[in-house]
Amino acid sequence: MSQRILFITSNRVGDAVLTTGILSWLLERNPEAKLTVACGPLAQDLFRHIPQLERIIPMKKGRYSAHWRRLWAQSVGTRWDLVVDLRHSAFSWLVWTRRRMIFSPSSETKHQLDQLAACVGADPAPLPRLWLDEETRAEAERLIPDGGPVLGIGPTANWTGKMWGADNYAALIQALTGEGGVLAKARVAVFGGPGEQEAARPVLDSIPPERRIDLVGACPLDLAGACLERCSLYVGNDSGLMHLACAARIPVLGLFGPSRQEIYGPRGERTAFLRTPESFEDFVARRVWDPKDITGLLNSIPVGKVAETAARLLILKA
């Protein structure tokens, strides 16, 4: 009889992407298992192409923990062989299972991937990955046709305070893809989530129309991942898209300010990060996240340094 695994992952896209390597590690050790994934609605497309998938339970957040009650109602009738709870919830103790793995955040400053790996006993920590089908890859080829290198840019984030300025991105694109740049005359694919079109517009407007690929708000996560696979390099803010680019196994440069690169920095063979001269603790002391419209916190990261670091990642690729 096939084993049944319930995998409970994050409501947030970036954190959900980080758990994909752990899930892949588990499935490699249980290749006949039937998988149920419980995740946030925005993250569900990450998992829909997994061969062992039986169903996805979207956990749309509700008042008074209604999403947990809905999950319980949809899972309590199953006798699970393994429940993996990466949200550190009490829910996992309320369903019948032969075995539980429940994530507990570390009090140490350790990368999230290492913390997740400790939960399941994986060593080294598995890197994020993508599951894609041929139809999704074919659609990505339609959006980004063959024909030379593509620079991927992620100028948005879930909070304004984590965004490098649009003028900086415009200058970076010119430095990398303009005359004499390491990606001279390359096309530029701009990525972003639903509702982020306005934030990305100044960056899009800075790119010549014949080289501009606008993917902001246009792609579910699986398609965004397939499009990222077709990029030569990705540069972006600390966001879920940055982690998705890592899962696509392309060179990735992440930009950090009021967030911890020690915990959420990009991981992979050809990844790097740059952060502001101010530490995370400096931003904490300034209480910068009280207002919701903070801008310019990352602008102390010089364009030249970003361009230089990005060029080094491309050399490593070669």
C-alpha cells in the first residue's frame, strides 16, 4: 500500500519556495508515496506538477484560524503515514499519523534552509527546486523566445523598504546590457507579482521596447520559474522571486537592507548577495518599518558594485 504524506508549507511565496528542496528530498526517499500539499493560495502552482501529487489544499487565511479548521476537515479522515509541518502549528497533533516532523525555528542565526533541513534530518540542506511540465516550458519559450541572452530583473518586493530604487535598476540594466556591457544588447525580462505593475513601471519604461519583456503580474509561479530558467542572470531584491530564481539554477544576485541575508540570502552554486553598509540591527534601531511607505533604504548599495558582482557571476557560469 502506498504511503500518504501530508506536507504543510508556508503561506508566503518565498518561504514556500525554500521548502521545495526538503520536499524533493523526502519524495526521493519515498518514491511511491501519495502526496498532499497544504500551502497558501499564491504558492500552490509551485507544487502542481509533482508526479506523486494527489491533491493540493489551498490555505486561504481566515479569521479565528478558519484556515486551520478547513485543513483539519479535509485531512482528518485520512490515516497519514507522515505529516511534515513546516509552519510549527498545533494542527499536526490533531490528525492521526504514524510519524510527525514539525519545524521549530532556531534561536540561532542560521539560514532558513539549514533550519528546515534539521527538521527532517537532511544533510547537507537540499536546495530549492522546480517541478515543471513540457506545456509550461513551451509557454515560457513563447514568452522568452530563443535568440540570445536574457537579463532577469526583480525590482519589486512585498514591502517598499526592501526595494532598491528604480533609477538604480535602470542604471544597472544600462551598465550590463548597453554598449560594452557583459550582456550587451541582451533582452531584459522584468519579473513581479500581481499588483506590482505600478512599482515596476519606471524600470520597464527605461528598457528599449525591442529588448523589453514584461512579465510583471503575468505568470503563475510555475511559469515564472520556467521563464527564469531561460535567463542568463537574475538580479533582484530580497523576495520570493529571488528564491524562485535560485530554484531555476541560474546565477542570482540578491540585494538586502532591512532583512537578514544570513537567514534568507540566495543559496546555490552561482549566487551572491550585496547589502547596504547599514546592518539589519541598524535598521532595527531606527525602527524603519513603522511607516508603510519607506523608500530608498537600499539606495546606499552602489550601482557599480552591483554591476561588478553580477559580471563575476556570469564569468563563474562560463
